[in-house]
Amino acid sequence: MPRPFFHKLIFSSTIQEKRLVINHGVPCDARKRVEETVKIFFDLPMEEKIKVKRDEVNPAGYHDGEHTKNVRDWKEVFDIYFKDPMVMPSSTDPEDEGLRVVYNKWPQFPSDYREACQEYAGHAEKLAFRLLELISLSLGLPKERFHDYFKEQMSFFRINRYPPCPRPDLALGVGHHKDADVISLLAQDDVGGLQISRRSDGVWFPIRPVPNALVINIGNCMEVWTNDKYWSAEHRVVVNSTRERYSIPFFLLPSHDAEMKPLEELLSPENPPRYKGYKYGKFYVSRNRSDFKKLEIQNIQIDDFKVPLYYQINIRITAKTAMGRLEEAFIQAPEHRPITHLTNSGDFIFSDEIPTIDLSSLQDPNSDKTSIAKEIGKTCERWGFFQVINHGLPLDLRRRVENTAAEFFNLTAEEKRRLRRDEVNPMGYHDEEHTKNVRDWKEIFDFFLQDPTIVPATPEPEDTDQRKLTNQWPQHPSDFREICQEYAREVEKLAFKILELISISLGLPGDRLSGYFKEQTSILRFNHYPPCPNPELALGVGRHKDGGALTVLAQDSVGGLQVCRRSDGEWIPVKPIPDALIINIGNCMQVWTNDKYWSAEHRVVVNTSKERFSVPFFFFPSHETNIEPLEELLSEENPPCYKKCNWGKFFVSRNRSDFKKLERVPDKFVSKFKDELSVAVALTVPDGHVWRVGLRKSDNNKIYFQDGWQEFVDRYSIRIGYLLIFRYEGNSAFSVYIYNLSHSEINYHSSALMDTAHTHLKRARLFEDLEDEDAAEVVYPSSSVYPSSQQHPEVTVAAIKGYASPAIQSFFAGPPVKAEEATPTPKVTKKRGRKKKNAVPEEVNSSAPRDDDPESRSKFYESASARKRTVTAEERERAINAAKTFEPTNPFFRVVLRPSYLYRGCIMYLPSGFAEKYLSGISGFIKVQLGEKQWPVRCLYKAGRAKFSQGWYEFTLENNLGEGDVCVFELLRTRDFVLKVTAYRVNSI
């Protein structure tokens, strides 16, 4: 994919960052004249400027209340249409063909204001059309291809003044945005402040002012015409506290009747249209009038015209790859897609931030290992990732294993699948690996270091049986097994060396951890990442942490590995260093060190041009090893953060989840709704989690739950006799309620759930599964790419009647029953060893459902459905981005509202970092303020955790807060404790 357009518009070699044009033909004296004139205008008293203030009827003129993303910009502007008068649609109604005429407003002072502005606009328009012709030629089209779109152009230019700002750390001159025009030509003074978001990684870069140069950038219209081939860059303006800044952008806009859609000459079966057609005039009027409406009215965006990805992908005929077509199973949720839009591997921008450690001193057995151990220790704390050079692994052996792996993956699919792994033997070939329930764009081959390897027979804690697992080996290449085993032995030696250094870095004996690996379950893997037709949608491997002690990775020169930086969560690309190996800490090491060392989240991005190979060695302990914090590292100040977990049980449970029996959806439901079900559904439970579960549709009209179903079952420890109620919400989304053997709804936050396979290595203290540590987390959308449904079936009830350690044998059984019938009064059981405390009246949540009142419980479930709404990923992202722009000076935190925070009787947990610092000792009512009104809300703090209970539901109800809304809580006062709430609503941004 070509680089941003302004990289191509070069008229001279002396440019800054390839974003500017010089020797452009716009007279310097005309530019100087208009700059001097506008300064005189902005220096006028406010009563003079507002005489030409723009309004909803006439959008040209002066304005000082401009908003971007619903946050006010620190600037004042004056807008002038190039054509005077100008014609535009009279309304946004698609059926309304009426037009209206608008005129420019001109101030009386300075007297030459109009003349100077019109002269400059004429020169800018000429340059814009010259650039437009060059763009057309760059696309292989006639230079006049775009001319007809501008017969009645709506172009205008703007004069911006950015006064000094007392708090430039809090405000922006213009918030982050993309221009909705064809081309923008910007003249800026020498103060600077314009920043552009780099396409490769989203990092903001300043555009240094060059005397007399113009900044050119592509707008959304060109992005649509070129079907995303050319890029409309996001940009913003920062301000300062000492100097005012001026800029003059000219926005080249098409005629009001121009239909915006991808150019037919650029489309093909491999490049289908990514946008629906729309009239530019209607779009413009909708955007323009939003400045004069209440802010809760949503501003229309170019992305609103994007063709849903599901339909784009399914009509696209992609080049043949080892993975086939980019089906929906590969598509990442928007918030987890790579920021990069580059397609060629050569365009990747690597970082040198990941530390590199030289191990050459280890070649001397008598050398002091303390200094190098200390260096590794610091790296494990900060990154959990580092590269090692001079590591002692024979380079010729590495080359042989890399060549052997490439030769194997070049075999036919039929030959490779003869070695396909299954539930009986989890070693071998696999091309349907999933991470976070999304399919990875890769194929793999796994084999054990020890052959055979001993593991538990089942993940059941009471089952003490064991089984032997053996490797599978291909016939071709003939030396495949020999080379693999030789490489495995060498990389194992290095893993033990690293393990020793880590132990020393902790102040422990060098062999402290080696005893855990006497009967190790370590695995080597060959990864092959073929070229991907849409690398902006898929990942080679989704974000994850490794479960073992540590990983030793050999990667080729293509690149693609990214590490989540611990300090700020940014994704940092790991630069391939010839012959180096990458070491990363796994979850076992993080548990052993009680969070001192960090198991870093990482992922792999892919590209369209080059395949990538890597060979990770996963250093796993023995199956009988219990993973828990090391006693030597614990103290009263550092108590254990994790419960004990048996590695073998965890390993078996994780490994078998790919091969679980598929669960069938009832035929009656399928017959009614099969046509609107997508290839995946979203299961939402009252704790707010959304589980994306794949569907398999068979030829006999049967539908089965597939990918992700077992993780859902394991997470909530569903057993024989459990009752599951599925309420279909439309858009392939279900609300699910789970009842245990006593017919009581389970505690979705229960710490008992932490013993399940999916969460074996979670923290001992349960705090919303630690997800609230990231207050801006976005869950996978339930309906971002699926067609909507207007049908709402009755509650569907599933009774669990069969269970096979721990797979559910029959998911749906029995006729549907009413919701009230599914919630009989639960039995109250006494707990041994603990006396039942008398309930304190003020401790009772008035909004909670009473267990002895079926009518109350029925109303509770009604409130669960009534307050749930469908929120798209784009709506969530806009709300989160808007909330991120607001950073109060007082202590604050942000929360994305989940369904579990909004139901009657539920509670909302607060981020632990904020709670420990500001809420310690709080146990009573505080005040929560929104606008001028305050509400009493009970806040309970205990052992580092805090939650809102009584009064919280009433607060959300009265303020009409719903799922997906983002609340910024600002601590105003600590004496009587007031939290001010600023709400960013998904349907108002």
C-alpha cells in the first residue's frame, strides 16, 4: 500500500519529513498580506468580531466555540467560502432535494480584509487543482479525472488563531481528527504546533515549520475515491503558554451533488468497494450543523459509510495463501487490530527499546555471573522481554532447523494434515490455532522436548491418573526428527543458563528453580506466518502472555513481533537482530516472583508480501509442579498474590480445549433464526463479560457451538444439572444466566471460579478479574459486523443434564419455560466454622433482589434486559477516545460501563490503584456529582478493593447511563468525599 499522499508531492529536495511543498507558486507577498490582515481582525474587540459570527443559517464567518470530538478547541476561527454565494442542500434529509444559498460575511475592519482573502484563495485553489492532477496521474488515471466533481465546489478556507493557553498540558488547539475534504493546503507561521499521527504505529510527530512552505494532506474524500489506497492522516494541534499561533488552511471540497464512492477504475474482484456511495452535500450539511446543536447529537463520520467488513471479506477473491481466504474467524475486534496500515514487511518500523544482553562472559565457567544476572533482573522487571547475543547456540544448527521447518511447511496440505494434532495426541501439525477466540493467521508444528512426556490424564483435581504423550514425525524431510531433537537439546541448555541467571538476580541460589524441571513438559514449535491479504484486520498471533517459565525464540529477519510496553501499554515492535535470540518471561515466573518479574503481553503482526518463520522453545516445568510464589520472596510487606496451581492440570486443560465436543443449538431455535445467525455469537453474562463463540453450521441444518465454547464452560465451572437461560437479543447476541444445582444464580465474581482451567494463574484476590485495572478496556462487540435483527424471541432455557469431565454432553434439553419458573427460592445452606452475622440494616442494598421473593427476582431479570442495549465497537471507541481527551487536574479514573454495573442490585468495582491511594478506610456513603446535583452512594473499601453498592443503581438510572458509556470520576474533595462524574455517552459522540 502506498505511503501517505504527501510523501509523493515533492517539488524540491529540501523538505521536512516529506510532508511539505515548497516552490509551489503561491506568491509569498499574497500570503504575507493575508497573514497581516487577519491578525488585525483577531485583535478587534469581541463585540466587533461577533458582528460577523456564523450561525446555523449561515455557517460562514467568525466562531470561537469550535468543538472536536465534543471537546472545545482552544482557538477562534473565521471561515470564508471560495465561491460567493455558494449552493448547498437545505437539509440532511435524503428525500429533500431543496437547495439554499449562503453568503460570506465580511467585517468592516480591516478595510482590505475581503480583497486580501479572495486574492490568496484564488492562488490556493490553483495549486490545489495542480496537486489534484498529480494525484490522478499517480493512480494511473487521466489528469483531469477528478475535475467534474468540482463544477459547483463547496471549498472554503479558514483562518485559525490559537491564543496562548494557561494549561497547554490539558487542552488542544484542535483535537485529533481527519479532514473531510479532498486536499488541504495549510500555511502556518513559525510557532509550530501541528502534529500528525504516524501511520505505522500511531505515534504523534510534530511538523516543523519551514519558511514559505505549505503543508499538504489528503482528506477523507480522496481516501474514499482511492478505496483506502491513499491515506487520510489523523492530526491535531498543540498549544503553548507564551505565543499565539496562526494558520490558514484551504479545504478543497467537491460539489454538493457529487456522489462519493470508490472510483470504478480502481476496483477489481481483489479490491472490492470498501465504502457505500453518499452525496457529499448531505454529508457536509450534517457535519456543519452539528456545531449548533446540543453536543449529545452524534456527528456523522466517513467511517459511517464503510461497507461492513464481513461483506467486504466475503466478496473478495484473495491471492492463494497457506491460510486460504481471510474469513471472519480471523478478523480481530477493532480495538485489537494492529495500528499499522503498512502492507510490506520492508515498511515495518522497528524499535531499539527492547534491551539486548551479551552472554559471551558465560563461555568462561569461572566468570562472575552477578553483574549479568543483575542486568537480566532489571530487564525482567521493566520489560519481561530481552534479546541475547553470543548465547552459545550453534549458528549452523539454527540454519538447519530453519531450513527444515520451511521445507516442511512447503509440503502439500494433505501431507501436513496426516500429522494433524488431536485430542488424543496434541503434538503435531495445526492450522486453526485461536488466541482470545480469534483465529491466528499462521500454521504450526509442535513437538515435546522429552519423548514421551508424562501429563495428567484429565484436568480434574481428584483424578490422579497419568498418560504418556508422544511426538509425531513427518516422513519428509527425512532428517526432520534428527535436526529437531538436536536443536531442542541445545536450546534447553541455554534455557537452563537463563533460569540460573534469573535465580541469582532474585538473590537465590542458581539452582533454586531447576528442580521444577526434572520431568519437564517443554515444547518446541515451528511457526509459519504466510502473507496476509488484509494485515490491518488479522494478527499472526493475537495478544497473549506465555504460560510457562520462559520462552526462547528464534525469529527470521522479516519482523512482526510486538511487545506491550509495561509503562504505558504501547505496542513496541521488536527489531530482528541477526543470530540473536529473544527471551521472554512467562506466567510461571511471574507467579514464582510474586509479580516482581513481568510476563509481558505480546502479539505478531503480518504483512502482504513476505512469509515469516519463528521457532519458540516453551520452557515448561514438570507436570507435578505446583506453581505458587516462592517462600523466600514473601514477607508481611509482600504477601502472596497468587493461589497454588498445579501445572500439569493447567497444561492439560488448556491443551484439550481445541478438541472439545461441539454443543448443539436447539432445532426449534435454529429453524426460526438460523438465517440471521453469523459465524459467531456473543454471549453476555451479568458480570459484564462478553464471550465470542464460533458457530459451525452443518449440512443437515444443525448448528453447534465451537470455538470459545469450552472456555466459557470452564470459566463458570458449569456442571451436570446446571441451568442456562439464553435470551436472544438479536444481532447474533445472547444474554446468558447461569443457575447451579440448588437453582440459585451463580456468583459470577466468585473466587471459586479461579480454580477453573481458563483462569488457573489469576490472582488470589479477585477484583473484576483485574480487568478494571484498565479503565478503558473495550470488550469485543456483539454486532459490529453483523446485520441487525428486529425479532426478539422469548427466553430460551437450557438445562444441563449430562457432563463428561468436564464437557457438557447435552447443552440444550427440555422445553422452554418462563423466566420466573427458572428461579425457584434457593436453599439456604449453613457454612461450617463461621457464624452467621446479623444483617445490619444500612448494609442492605435497597435495590438488590430478595431471594425469598420470586416477584422481586423476576423484576431483577427484567431490569437486566431493559437496560441492555446494542453498542457497536465504533461507538465504544468514540466514547473512549472522547473520555481520554479529558484529563482533570484532580485525581481521577475512567470506567467503561458494563451491563453488570447497571442492573438492579449489582455493584461496580473501582480501579484498585485509585482505591488504595484515595479510598483507604472509606466505608459509608460518599457523594457522586453529575452536573449540579449530588447523589449519595455507598462506597465500601476492604483489602485494596473498593466498590459502589447502595445508591449506585439509582444514580445510573436517573442519569440515563447505559452500556458502553464512559464515566470520568474526578475527586473534588476528600473531607466530605465528593466524586464528580463527567459522562461520555456512546449515542452522543
